[in-house]
Amino acid sequence: MGLLASASWAAANVFIQRASRALGPFRALAWAQMAGGVALLPFAWALDHRAGAVPASLLGWIAIAAVSAVVAYSSMFYAMERGRLSTVVPVMSSWSVIAAAISIGVLHQHVRGNQLAGAVTVVGGVLIVARFSQRDAADEASGGAGVRGRQALAASVCTALGFGVLIPAIDRLAPTLGSLGTIPCVFLADLVLGLPLALVAKLSLRPPARREWPAVAAAGLFETLGFVWISIGVARAPVAVVSPLAGLSSAFTVLYAWLILGERPPRPLLAGAAMVCAGVVLLSR
């Protein structure tokens, strides 16, 4: 499930960048989430299994999920609009470090020795990729990208923090709201908090034009599909195991940016991506 999430999110990254550059990051975010949430809602209603009891902590976890989703998604679309995929996505993928730490330290989840070794290897690879992506972004900024490069890098760090908190929160909400139903609920909470802020900032939220809808819809659907896989995954294994696997999306995205978009990341960044793949092999044993 973690691998499927990473593949879905890698595809989403491509379309998020296209939609954000065509519409602007916040307008693209609002309509992509609406498209993804509406598409998933009937499946969640028909297929989900929900617990009958509602824990007292439910509202607290919903609030945590809503705030972290606003931070994660607004900064992600912003970074995608301003930065290169091979630079910003690996930094974002370091969210798995935060999610794994919360899983073990706060939620007291336990993992087997081989799973922990694989997770540490994946996380180490993500950290290497993130470190050299930051250096690459700094070189890009000093070479003329300037403020845009620094803003994209800062937004990528905020994205990692937001998703690092959001994924464990989804794990806490899934027993009550359902593995699938949690996702449209999180999107709805994100929009409830984010849309008033967008209106206060006088950001345009008009619907996309017909030619813009394919990229927006694909961004929303692939992002939602990634959350479907990871939500099912954390219902069956600890977050500390599933989240590093989902971090493989950075390797997929860097490879796409390298081969298709012609971006040329430094060799250490590619070595970090290979380390992530090696950790996946350990996790699968």
C-alpha cells in the first residue's frame, strides 16, 4: 500500500505542478481537492467499515488533521508552482521522518527489527535527498532564481512538517470515519479553514477553464488515490513502516524530472534516491 501511495503521489506531483502554474497554487488546490473528494465520497460511503463508538479525542484529531492539512497542501502547491520537481519534492518527502517519529514516540507503535532497519534506510535516503536538494535550491537561488527558489524551499519544509503530522492523525481518525471516509473529511476540513483565508487575502477561486480541468482533475484524483492507499496501509501496519515506503514518491518524481523534464539533479541526490529503493527491499522481506 505504501508503494502504491508513492506511485500515485509521484503522478500527482507532475499534475500539481502543471495545475499550479496554470491557475496559481491556491486556486488549483481548492478545485483539485474538490474534484478528488467528490470522486471518492460515494466509494467511501459504500465500502467503508466504521467503528460504532466515537472516542472523546475525535474532535481533537480532526482539528489537528485540518490545521496540518492546510499547512501541508497550501505550501505544497505553492512550492510546486515556484520550484523544480527534482528540488522541492525530495524535501517534501522528509515528512516520513516526522510521521515515523510520531508513530513510535507518541502513538507507541512497535515494529520488527527488519522493518525498522528498512524504515531507517528509507528515511536515511530521504534525508540525503533532502539535504542535497536544499543545496541545489541554494545554488539555484544564488544563480538567479533568487526569491522564488528560497520561497519554494521554505514551502517544501512546511509541506514536510504538515504531512508528517497529518498522516498519524489520519491513522487516529480512520477507525471512526473509515479508511476511505477520512480523506474527504480531511479535504473538507482543509477547505473550511483555507477558503476564508483565501477570501481575506483576495485570492481568485473561480472555476478552471475547460482546457485547465484535465490537469486539475488529475492532480486531485492522483493525490486522493495516494491517500486511499496509505490510509488502507496504516490500518494494517504501523505508520513507522508505511510512511517511509510512501517516501519513495521522491525517487519516482526525481526520475521523471530527470528523464522527461530534463532537470539534472546532482549525483548525491540520485544516490539518496537509490538508498530509498534499497530500504524498500529490506521492508519487503
